[in-house]
Amino acid sequence: MEINTFISKIKKEDRKFLNQLRFVQIICFIFAFIHIIKTIRYFSIDPSTIYINSIDTLIFLSLGIISIKIYNNYNKINYSLSTKDLLIDIIKRYNVDYLKLSIIFSAFIAYNIFKIYDSGNFISIISPIVFSILFILIIISKYKKIRNNAKQLLKELNAD
């Protein structure tokens, strides 16, 4: 793949990814708000829901905050760097953000498995699990291709 074509593709993918991150932020904060309302509403009826809804709220807030940080990193990208520096930046950026999201996702899934086991209520956790899986699949599909292409182009550039 030619470097200029790759950089144009990166710009386009970054813009698309920024829009997806904005959507994820909105969804995360909506779910966090819903869980806050559920905690307040059911506090007097079933105090045990405080723990579960509080953890869900913290998880959605964490995902929302991480997606905001990633969004801000993508907004600061300097495409006028030298080609080598830009490729190194792309490899680092895509690797680090993927790791952050994978850790949060893994913790979220582990927590939800615990919740299934503890409560036996499978319906209440379906939406967070589906949301997490969709979120991480978007991240994985974007990052892996772009990072691998950037590594390949960097090898070719260093070979010359």
C-alpha cells in the first residue's frame, strides 16, 4: 500500500472513529444515568440493588470517560509529522487505546458473569454485555487492520 493512500485512509478512518466514539459516549452516559435513576427509585424497595446499579453506573462512566480521552487524543493528531513519525504515532496510538478498552471490557464481562451467577437474573445484564461486545468489536476491527498496515509501511520505509 502506498504511504499517501494509507495516510488518507487513516484520516478518513479517524474521522469515522471519532463519530463512533461520540456515539459511544452518549450511550455510556445514558446507561449511567438510567442506572442512577434505578438506584434511587428502588432504594427503598430493594436496597441490594444499590450495589449492582452502582457498579453498573461506574462501569458505564468509566467507559464514557475512557472514550472521551481517546476522542481527545484523536482530535490532537498531527498529520503534518514526517511519515516515519506519523507511522510510529499511529502504531502507538492504536496499540495503547486498544489495551485500555480491552482491560475495561474484560473487567466488565467478568463482573457480569459474577452478576449472572449471583442473581440468576439473565435479563438484567443482557444490554450491558451486548453493548460491551459491540463496542470492543468496533475497536478491534479498526485498530488491528490499521496498526498492521502501519507496521508494514514502517518496515518498508526502514528497509529503504
